[in-house]
Amino acid sequence: MNEFDIIKHYFTVASHRKDVVMGPGDDCALLQVPPNTLLAVSTDTLVSGVHFFADMKPEALGHKALAVNLSDLAAMGADPCWVSLALTLPEIDENWIEQFCSGFFELAEYYNVALVGGDMTKGPLSITVTVQGTLPAGKGLKRSGAKVGDGIYVTGTLGDAALGLQQVLGNIAVPEKYKEFVCHKFEHPHPRILVGQALRDIASSALDLSDGLVGDLAHITRASGMRAQIELEQVPLSDAMQNTVSQEQGWELALSGGDDYELCFTVPELYRGQLETALANCGVKFTRIGRMYSGEPEVELVFEGRPYQLQSQSWDHFRK
Amino acid sequence: MNEFDIIKHYFTVASHRKDVVMGPGDDCALLQVPPNTLLAVSTDTLVSGVHFFADMKPEALGHKALAVNLSDLAAMGADPCWVSLALTLPEIDENWIEQFCSGFFELAEYYNVALVGGDMTKGPLSITVTVQGTLPAGKGLKRSGAKVGDGIYVTGTLGDAALGLQQVLGNIAVPEKYKEFVCHKFEHPHPRILVGQALRDIASSALDLSDGLVGDLAHITRASGMRAQIELEQVPLSDAMQNTVSQEQGWELALSGGDDYELCFTVPELYRGQLETALANCGVKFTRIGRMYSGEPEVELVFEGRPYQLQSQSWDHFRK
């Protein structure tokens, strides 16, 4: 099969979305945006050897490439609609492409996201995904809305993906019974779409955790112009984490490890009850881990009321 | 500078577009789509060593990365609005980034396109751009609308970019007085936005020429279910082409060379007069080069009424 046949065979999937006037195969996709909505757009690239191992299972890679992008829509509180996929491959390996598509489209169908276009090119393996979603006019969970006194929350448990990575690298020996769990968290992050939607009228700010809590929360402190304080004893660690590493190591992984794709958000104290109600049906655990204070934008860690210093802070792709 | 500083310094450009509710720097961009419009979306990737030489001037690369995407909007007849840029770089070279941005933003400003987001990652040099534009509801120059009897047209002259490439490769010696012209056509393609907009109510089908006329026009024949006949004596060749290579070589470059980014479109005979009027103010030459016939979808070449056979057909990125 040549480039065009591959695209036709694997990437031309019928969608049930009526808002796709023209799907893949023409110069542009043509989409119908509902009236009184905002369009939310996000783009992420995954590069082989940087964001994933070259031998990562293609099914997991297809899932993850879409998941990390949907996670950005979740962090904005948007309804996912459409996706474009730019796939750069060293060669055409139909078996690989089929498995990649299986992971990609399983997640796309779960959220009723239609593939509307993209590109397939020859080159070192990398994937750029652009997702689009909609929001009611005037809504959107920005990073800049946090207020002094707001509680800081996260979904799920933190650091499990980083633990999974260390396990794969052979740096940390995870007990047999937890291996599957941490590998799954590392390879199959689940975007918190429902949580994001439920937070639309409640959270004052939000983002998704891709580079580690401390580094990511710092974006909220800068955009909102205030200080965040995290109480380490509140940071949610999984059983796998607690039964594998020391408390200090657990905090390191939870606070500076990347790839969690959980949401971190701030909520005014006044809305605490509403938050419980709104998230009750999302099936996702959430935890209050700190509070916003006035002061210079930075993330402060405390343990039993005393300041605590982390070894490493956040993931910078260009860091030596 | 780290990743975030670079993005802030070079890629956070103030836009005058009032429809950008949230630009780069949050989890998603938030955009306002006007009522009664369709959203047109297109994505293209350029990979170093495949689509451009690793030592291509970064200013030209920035221009071209955006131009080839805007060309897809032009082919649909859309008004360009927003762009996302995913840039994968082997290292941070601020001088390179500055020049890349200069080429990218000069073109973006020309068409009032706002950069609304993207990603910067470490890896082998490649660029994925996603552009978005709008169309009045019900409009859009699809590939599938050609009818038997429609004339086939192209803008500009064909093959000059391919001639520029052969000149750079040292395969063809272009006379000194034409070198700048062919290099410019190769490195600085100009998207035919105004032509696309002017064709909205006139053309029955359209696409942009990226892989060579014969291969690209074949998409229209398949989508529209009919045969295209091109009269070789009508194919517009530049002075540079005519004064550098033989007529046969000129046709080869014009019909199977890529990177022209001119528009190819079909127009019902009835609209011939309207076409002249509509394109009169675009400042772009256009030429009738053939006609659509009923029959199996294929592109037939004739010279003085006799069938003509090309050596090579179209550019396939995975072709050995």
C-alpha cells in the first residue's frame, strides 16, 4: 500500500458526528461549530526517545497520543469533538499502524471524537495531535482564575506513571502485584474529561498534570499572581507507591514526576459542598492538598507545618 | 532560556483578532467562531531531510511551514484565522528560532492569522502546523464537485519549484538571471488565498498542487468520478523554465514536480465570464489547461491531439 491507500484503509473511519460536514480526504476538514459555544484547541507532540521508548507497544502509543491531548481539553472543561493526527513514520509497517490505530480509535470512540484530518509523512517516529472541543460561551477553566483562600485539589493518585517509568528503566523494583497497575498508569493515562466538565461552574482555575505537580502548579501561581502551599501529608499516593518506595521517594515521584494526566484545580471554600456533589458521579477520587495564599508566585511545600525542600522540580524537555 | 521562556519570548505574539478569547499559554486556546460559518481545518508536517534540506534558511522554513498549510485553506476557499505550531528541535538555538519566527510571523501577519497555541519538543527537526479558517455556511471547494464539460484551470506557472530543487541539487544548471526566481518559488511559495476566496461561487472543485499536477488532479478525477484531459500545449511554463530545459523536461517538471502550491480547479463553461471578472483583482495569472470528460477516473495527457506519456507521475513520500 502507498501513502494514500494506507490513509484510506486505516484512517478513514466513519464517524457518527453530524457536525463533520467533510472528514479526511479533502484539502481541509469542514466542521460545524454549534452557536453560542467557544472552540477549545490544543496541540501536543510525542517524539520517540523523548516522550516514549522507541519499542513502546503501538496500541499504547496510539492511546497515549490522543489521551495527553484530550487531557488538555479536560483541563479546560471542554467537550471533545474532533481530532487531527500528524504521524511521522520511518517506514510503512502495516502491523504497527493497525495496532496504533486500534489504541487511538478505541479512545476516540469512547469520547465520540471524530478524526477529521491529518498528515502521514516519512521521518523519525513522532506524533502530533490537535484536538478540538467546545465550551458554552463564557466558560473555560483558565489557569489565571485562582483567588486567595481557594483550596487546591488533584484527581486520582500522583506519581504512579513516574513509578511505572522507573520500573521500566530498572531503577526501582515494583512488587509483582503492582507492576501492571503502574505500567498501565504510565502507558494508558485516562483523560479526566468528565471531571473537567463537572468543574466548569465550580473551579476557579485548572490544568492537567503532565510535567509534575510542583512545576505545573507553578503555572497557576504565575497566571493567578499568588502563592500555593501544598501539605505533603495530603498528597494522594497509591498503595503501589506506598508499598514500593519510602515516603520521601513517594513525594519526589508524586511532585516532580511527569505523565500523570490527573487534573489539578482550585475551588473557592464556598463551593466545597457543590464540588462533592458535582464530582460524585465522575467515578474519580479527588483530594484537597493545599490552599492559595497571597504572595510571590511560587509553590511552597510543608510537612507537619514545616517547610520541605524537593530534590528535583519539573520536567523540561530540553534539560541536559 | 528554557522551554517556557522561549515560548513566552518568541511565540507569544499579540494578535489583533478579537475572536481569540485565549491565546497560547493555557491548556487550550479558546476561539470564537462566527455564526453561520463552517470551520475549515488542515494539518501538514514538514520533516527535515524529507520535505526540506536540514540547512534550509530558517526564515524560509518558517514561511514555508505556514504557507503549505494556508495553501490548503486557499484550496477550500476559506478565510484564514488561526494557527497552531508544533515545533520539534534537536536543540535550542535562539538565533535559528528567531529567524524561523521572522518568516512564520511575517506571513501570519500578512493574512491576519493568529498563533493560538502549539508545542515545542526536543527531537529530530520537524514542524507540524494546523491552520483553521472559516467559510460561509454551505460553501467549500471540495474535490468531488467537478462535472463533465467543466474546464480545468491552474494559477501561475507550474514546475518552477521543482526546477528550483533540481538547481539546488546540481542536476540542472539554471541561467544566472533565473536562479533567484526559481529558488524563491521553491522556498517561498505563496498561498493563493485571494484566488480561493474568489472561486467560492464559481469553481465546481479545487485543490492545491503540492505533489505534482498529474497526481493531484487524479484526486479530483477519483472524487468526482470522471476523466480529466490536459492539453500539454496549454500548460503554463515560466520564462525561466522555457529558457532552461527542453519542452519535454519542462512538462515533466510541471506535471510531476511537487511544491508548486498553485491552485488547480474546475469551472463550468457557463461561468467562464464570471471567472475572468472574479479573478481580475487577485493579481494572479490563471490558465485553462483542459476539460473534464465522462469515463474512468484518470488524468489523460494530449499534445496536438495525440496521447502523451509522462515518465514519472507524482510524489509519494514513502517511495523508495
